[in-house]
Amino acid sequence: MPLAHRGGGPEPLWREVVGRRVRAVRRDRGERLADTAERAGISPQYLSEVERGRKDPSSEILAAVAGALGVSLREIVELAHADLARGAGARGPVLLAA
């Protein structure tokens, strides 16, 4: 059973919160997904999956994406942490494979 957070719903996954923040930073800068991915040295498909919370990027990949966006890894992490601290990003139940 997923853990509940202060908001009462299931707690969001780290990769989902980070992905939303990466997407928000990219869009705020008016960046195309393909351009950001190219500068980060990853495929646009992989970056899309990171932004949608489907992939859990390594710290190296996340640092490359942050650098491609002109922000620090610390900034991305702090934004995601702030979202988690205020309970933003709750989602539906998680089903884990047996």
C-alpha cells in the first residue's frame, strides 16, 4: 500500500516531481525538448520519459539536463524538494510488480 502524505493522498514519486520540474524549467526558457536533449547528450524520447516521470534518471543524466537548461542540479533538486514539502504532485495508487 502506498504511503500517505500530509495531504492525505498517496505520496508522489521522486522521479515524477523531478520530471515535472525539469519540464517546467525547459518550458519557462522556451526550449524545445529536442534541443535540450541534444545539448544534454540524450535522446529526445528519453528526456520526454524523464519529464513524464516514467524514467528515473541517474544523477549524471539529471546534471546534464540541468546544465543544458542553464541551471544547476541543485536548483532542480531544491525545486522538487519544495514541491514535495508542500505536498504538491500527489498522484494515484502505485502498483508494484510481484
